[in-house]
Amino acid sequence: MKIVVTDDLAACHALRRTVFIEEQNVPEELEIDDLDDIAIHLLAFVDDRPVGTARLFAKGEAGKIGRVCVLPEARGTGLGAALIHAACQHLKDRGCTTARLGSQIHALPFYEKLGFAAFGPIYDDAGIPHRDMMKRL
């Protein structure tokens, strides 16, 4: 497994299309936006094949992790946790002291195991219930 910062938006979009648009029925116009052009993108590989991605924003002390996805065949392998650890380390290296994300409700336990704590109410994002989470870096 290898995780790198990438400019390969086509690979990131292909993964997000598979997971969010096709699997979770998120409308394409909500998934693909102009923030991709200013974000930092991570790409996770297994055997030189892209299988996961995340999108990061580092603004001052607050970092944001979003658009985290892993292909079904790579789930449960530790790759998702490695992707989040890499995202947090990248944000920390850029001077962030906290990382925030919006978690789908079913994924709350996954992020809690990685040190994130939920806060605020449940909200709808693209028809999927979410809750905000934060972790000190």
C-alpha cells in the first residue's frame, strides 16, 4: 500500500464516481465541484492500482478532510485508516492543529477509532445523514 499527494484528478474523480455517484447515488453535480482545483488530494494505491482517495484543505490551524472513499474490494484492509492517518499527518505538517470532517453516520465508529469525536447535530448531505467530527492533531 502506498499513499501519495497527487495532481491526478482523473484518478480521484474515477474513485469518487464509483463510490459516491454509482454506489451511494450522490448526484454528480454535488460530488464534482470547483473546490477540487484548490484542494490537496491524496491517492492510495495497492499494487500500483488506485483504490482510495481523500481531499484536504489546510487553512491556518484548521484542516478539513473530505471526499474520503475506498473501493469496496479494499475496505476492511486497513487502507482507509492509513488514508486518514496520512491525511492528518499532511495537515499537521502544514501547520494545522485540528482536523475536521463530515462523517456519514454509519462511518462514525470508524473515525472514532482513529481519534475523532462527533459534535453538533445530524444533517443531510446529498441525501445521506452526516455528523461533524474533529480531532486535535
